Amino acid sequence: MSLPGVTGARLLRRTLRLHRPVATAHGPVGDREVLLLGLSDADGNTGWGEAAPLPGFTPETLDEAGEAILAWLDDGDRADPPATPTARAAVDGALLHLAARAAGMPLHRHLNPDSPSSLAVSALVGGDTAEELAVAGRAAVDAGHRTVKAKVGVVDIGTDVARVVALRDAVGDGVAIRLDANGAWSTDEAPGHLERLAPLGVEFVEEPVAGVEALAALRAASPIPVAADESATTPEGFEAVVSAGAADLVVLKPSAVGGIAVAADLAGRAREGGLGVVVTSLLEGAVGISHAAHLASAIGALDPVPGLATGALVATDVAEPPRLAAGRLHLGLGDGLPDG
């Protein structure tokens, strides 16, 4: 390894344990393994990055991400990052985090000196039944969140409507509700589903149907703003969504698209195309979530609020997450530092 400014490297495999599996239309997401990349300099500073491939969202496996990172370390060319997106995210994050640590400042201030040190975040609330979802929504509001997100599309639309009605009743009219269908609805049924959900004051629905063309067609007639998620989890897909005007907003997962630098470029491209940007997590560990939060602060992606409260779903994390209090993440110098 002969990376300028880098004197040491560690690649660790860690297990991320959740309190309970997160239900999605792709199937439940439970405990999984991630990779942590630590890069050190001659002064003893270490920056960390995370690779957290997720089936259904990213193209590579954990082993493939690890091989790509090791190949990059052997090659020693900082200007030639790994080709696979989660490996690239780990490398990009570790290098930027190292630079921020060496400068003695939080990552978001290294990226943008005028960026805020805290940001409101939405809470992901779960519950198979209307009663369970209502309880989870009320708990999120009691914890200070003013935006909540629920998964739909796993059960029939009648059950989903009842769940969202209960959620709205529980959180009140002053709290934003966003939904995520993970592309579960067909192009024939989605318009009717959205019509039934529209009276409930839904902020937007993520990936109601799968694919750029289907999203574009649905958006033209949807009573609820449409956000592209799975269709925009690669730089190529992101560009296709923006070029086609296939959504009102794009969900930007830095860990999925290749890291902080790539995500910042894509956010700029979306804004130029008139689309809103929502920074969210890949249900990864504290390193990746920290980087996403610091990025959201640095680029001003604060409205709609980022979907970055997913650390609350984690029972055993891989590092120190940003502090969550009163529905806000508070960013600091120690965010994203593993214990060992």
C-alpha cells in the first residue's frame, strides 16, 4: 500500500444486530454483516468508512465489496476508487473522515464550514397491525420526531389504509407521514392505492412502482408526490430518474451510490433537474449513517428531513452514532468511531 498521506489500513468484518427485523416488500431485513475500513496517518488519526451491501438495493455481496477494497489498497491509487458502490463508499468515507480528523473538525464542517451541527430526522416506524403502527408512531412523536415513515405494500391495500389511518390518528395532523412501498405495487393497482391514501395527508410515497418508466407514468397522475428509491440506488439509475423526470423527489442513499462525493454530485444533479433530495440510510451501521448525516448537513439536504434515525433500530452497532435527541441528530467529532 502506498497511498499518499495514509500510513496504515484495517479492514474489519462486524455484525450489525437489530432489535427486530425491518419488514420491506423485498422481505425482512435482519442482522447482517458489514465491513469497516480504517485508514490512518502518521499523526495517529484514523478515518473510518463502511461497506454495507443490502440485497435488493446494491449489486454486490459483502465478499465482493471486501475484495474490491483490498484490491484498491494493493493498488495504492487514491484517484482510482473501487468500482463497486459500497466498497467505493467505504473508501471515500474513510479518506474524507481521515482528512476531517486530521483537521480536528467534524466531517460536515470539513465539507462545508457553514453547515449546521444538528438536523431534524424522520423516524422509521413499524407495526404489522394498525394498533402496533399507531403505538410506534405515537412513541416517535413523544421522542420529538415531526416526521415518521412507514412501510406499505407487504399486506393488502385495505390493511395498509387502515394502518395509515391509525398512524395519522396517533400522530395528529401536525406530523408528516411518508410511506415506502419498495416497488411492491403493480402499475395497474398503484393509482387506485394512491387515491385511497391521499386523504390521509401523505408527504410522499417512495417507489410505489418499480422502474423508471413506470414511475414517470404514475407521477403524471398521482395525487401524492412520488419519490424514487430503488430505481435510484445506482448513479446510472439516479441519472435516469432525473433525466426522465420520473419522480418529484429522489431518495439518496450515500452508502448505496458510492459514498459522500458521489452522493453530493448526484444531489446537485437532481436539484438542477428540479427534483427534491431526501438523504436516507441503507439500514447500515453507525459509520455509514454518520457519513450520511454529515453529508446532509453539508449540502443542506434538510427539507424534506433526512431519513436517518434508523440507528434506533440497532441493538448492537459497529461504532458510535451521532447523538439522537428530541428528533434531531447532533453531529460531532466522535461520530462514526468504532470501539476497536
